[in-house]
Amino acid sequence: MSKSLENINDIHIDVLTEIANIGSGNAASALSRMIGETVDIRIPDVSILGFNEAIEALGGPETIMAGTLLFLSADVQGMMMFLLPVDVVCDLVNMLMFTEIKSHDEIDEMGYSVINECSNIMSASFVTAVAEMTNMVIDISPPEAALDMLGSLMSVPSIYFADIGDSLLLVKNELEIKGKKTSANVLMLPDMPSLSKLMSSLGIDF
């Protein structure tokens, strides 16, 4: 019988939470170095959801977010998307460009470059930490960042999603930057052989 994310049990969720915790912590550290501010992060919440359920859990299809799409290759095959809420995006642009924008509509071309750089560094840091933790080689495609409604951002993953299965992994992180609480989220769609390799690398059967 072929395996899917529905085969994941509580032990697997605990392992995935630890993997996500290491990856997210590394991404937060990278962001902290970039902005010169402390970035506190809580242990992430990892859940297995259907595609539409994940969109709703993140605020619905019309929610504006910055999304960075990466395809994974080598020891791990699949796709992930790193998602930042629009308030975080505006704050990052303000901190790095010394501006005072209040809406994503005010972000100019230079601001989009800042968003792209932040997203790229955080997502690459996440993957690097997971690779080091599992002693696996994980290559990533050149990250593609965009600022758009969640429904639009998810159009490419939805096509890929149809070939993988009817569930995905949602990693929700709570962050605190300069006393302001916000979030950063990761959607992961590994293929099943790759997920099995990740588990096996940590001594867990799947």
C-alpha cells in the first residue's frame, strides 16, 4: 500500500515538529542578523491539512502575503513555500530601508528587492538547518518571491499538490520582533520516499 501524509502518527508529528523547530530557529537567526534586532520564536505548530484547509488556516484566499516558492532536490524531493504576513513585510522594509510605509501598496521596486532578499535568506536558512540535522543533501531551486493574495500565491503549489496527494504539512511559527508578535509560516510538500528518508535519518520508521 502506498503511503501518504495520512499515515503519519503522533511520533512522526513530534519528529516533524523538531525538524521544523530547528529549521525555523535557523531562519529566525538569519532574519535577526539581517535586521539587527532580536527575533524570538516559539516552538512551531505542525499540522497535516488539506489544500483548502491550509489556505483557510492562513487567513483565506484573499489574505495578502509574501510567498517564496522553492523546489527541493537531491536527497529530498518536493516543494516548500515560505509565507510572511503583510505586516511583517512592511516592518522589514521599514527597518531595512528606514522608511515608514504603512501598507503594502506603498512598497516600491527597492522594497520588493528587500522582501525578496529576506524571504530568500530565511527559506534557505530553514532548508540548510534541516539538511544539517538529518545529514542529508537538500538542494533548492532559485527562490521565487512574490507579494500577492494567498489564493494566487498558491496556484503553482496547487498544481504540484495534485500530483503528490491531498494533504500537506503546515508549519505555523509565532515570532516576536521589537515587542510585536507576528507569524511566519511554511508549507511543505515532500514526496513520500523523501519523507521516509527524513524519518529514517533520525531513526524513525515511516
